[in-house]
Amino acid sequence: MPTSIDKPVTAAAGTQFAIELESNPTTGYEWQPVFSPEKVRLVRHELSPRGRQEGREGPALGAGGTERFVFEALAAGTTTIRMALKRSWEPAAIVERSYRVIVRR
């Protein structure tokens, strides 16, 4: 389920948290995070495709899914993680979402 932008993400320093967004990388668009490396660190990025193509292994061709970004909270305080949906070769994002992150001690 996609992470809500309506409420802050809360994590203790030294723990991990995730931001999930609906995605379809087969279109060329991918979510790209922009964040303060003093406050959080990107640990991993995963894609979970949805849907199966009948009679074949793996997801249906062209099916979307969920992109999951796992971060580690580094320092107490408040920061923002901005997610930009864009193609790597294009300068501008077509969608941006901002997530307020509160890191506790």
C-alpha cells in the first residue's frame, strides 16, 4: 500500500523505515528520491510487480507494481524526502511527492 503524504513518517535514529509508491517502470518513469544524507541514508530500492500473465512465469508484461525505498534514520530531527517521478533522460519530473520524516533519538 502506498505511503500516505498526509501524515509524517516517524522512526528512531538507527532504525529503518520504508516509503512505498505505485509505479510502472515499463513506461520509463521511475521514482527518484531526493533527501538530506545527514539525516537519512538509502539502504535499498525494490520493485514488487503485480499481476501474472496467464501461462507464464513472472509478472504480466507491462504490469505496474510498487516501488519500495528503505531508508535508515541517522540523526534526530525533522527532514523531508522528496520523491520525483521522472525518466532518467528528462530534466523535469511529472509528479513530485514530499514526505515529512521525524527522527527520534
